[in-house]
Amino acid sequence: MKTKTDLVIPFEWKDRHPILLEKFFYIPKGFDHQEDRLEWNDERIFGNSNPVCIELCSGNGQWIGEKAKQRPDLNWVAIDLDFGRARKIWLKIFREKISNLYVVCGDGSVFLRYYAPLKGAKESFVNFPDPWPKQRHAKHRLIQKPFLDLLSTVLVDGALASFATDDVSYRDQMIRELARSAQWQPVFYDPYYLSDFESYGDSYFANLWKQKKRTLYYIQYVNGSRRI
Ligand SMILES: C[S@@+](CC[C@H](N)C(=O)[O-])C[C@H]1O[C@@H](n2cnc3c(N)ncnc32)[C@H](O)[C@@H]1O
């Protein structure tokens, strides 16, 4: 059985570069990235052509782990910036034998910009991205037009993109940012979100906020003009 010590990034900081390991793609910080896109059907990744769903900001992987078990006919990719959390997902893959789940450790925008296959995913999810609740920090929020433009390039036309948050200001910002591009079509009628989405699944943060009786908001948009 694998343990934490089985995943150690095998090079010095000064020699850092992206590295494809078993069930783990590592994208270092502070590296001069060049476009070098993966192929999902690569034997070292999924080794099949099943449709791919991606989740950015996966945290400990609770949500995507369950989804991958429920839908073994799909491939699932978890992406998180934090090495410790990405490694937790990596361990989960082996411990729970989730062969259709793969983990990327790195910045979601960098992954989309340089490494994710273009038009290679059928659906995307961002669940409870860091809310940066102070107004002066809101500029750090991930879900803004530059990120959404990149996301659009890696999703097939007609793909669904889902977002979940408990933060009202971030909810409204996401909807405003999605409206800035004609590329994104809302799935839900005005006000463009649901606060009850039973079948969506629960992440660590979804459960935490539910316990604290906070309202959760779910937003879904289609990439392009038609829905697949
Ligand atoms: C509030 S947690 C939510 C985790 C999980 N989705 C959940 O609902 O339990 C936000 C996560 O986003 C990750 N994150 C923040 N910025 C990121 C980025 N630019 N790219 C990828 N992951 C990021 C953090 O490391 C953290 O694990």
C-alpha cells in the first residue's frame, strides 16, 4: 500500500521542471512554462479515450473521488495548487482503487494555458474556490475572465462548466465575469444560480458550510452556443 513517502518530487528546486509520474502530473511554481500539452489517452495517464471531466481547486478530492467511483465510464482529473492536498488525492487513487482518476499538482490557470489538451474535456467543475472575502483581496479570485477564456479552450463546444460557492460576492462576480464573454451561455434562468442542487455531490467544504447552515450557490454555463 502506498504512503506519503512514496510521492516525493525527485529533484532539487533549482532543477525543477514539469514531471509526469504515475497518477500525478507535477507543475512547478516559478518555472518558465512552454506549451507542452498532455494527451489524455496517453498510456501514462488514462490509456483510453473515455470522455474527460476536470475539477479545478479539488482540495482533498472528496467530491471528485465520489464522482469518479459513480461514473467509471468517464475519466476524471483533479487539479490543486497545494502539494499536500494533491498528494492526498494521489493516495486516495491507490487506496480506493480509483483507476479513472488522475491528479495534477499546480496552478489551474497554468495547467489550462500550457498543459491541458485543447478541446479535450467534456465538463468542468470548480467547487468552493478560495473566496478572498476582503474586497481588497478580491483581485486574487480565480474565476475571472482570463481564467474563463482559458477554460473555454480546453472544453469541447457544448461542455458544461459548473461552479459552487458559499460567498455571495464571489457568486455575483462569477456571474458578471461569465457574462463578459459571448462564449458562455447560462443554464439557469435569471438570477443564474441555484441554491439547492441535490445531485451535485458534496465536497469537504460543501459539508462544512452545510453543517454551519450556510447557503450554497451553484452556477452552470455552457461553453459555446449549444449544449451536448
Ligand atoms: C476552499 S478550498 C476548496 C477545496 C474543495 N474544492 C472543497 O470544496 O472542499 C480551495 C482549494 O483551491 C486550491 N487552489 C487555490 N488556488 C488555486 C489555483 N490557482 N489552482 C489550483 N488550485 C487552487 C487550494 O489549494 C484549495 O485546496
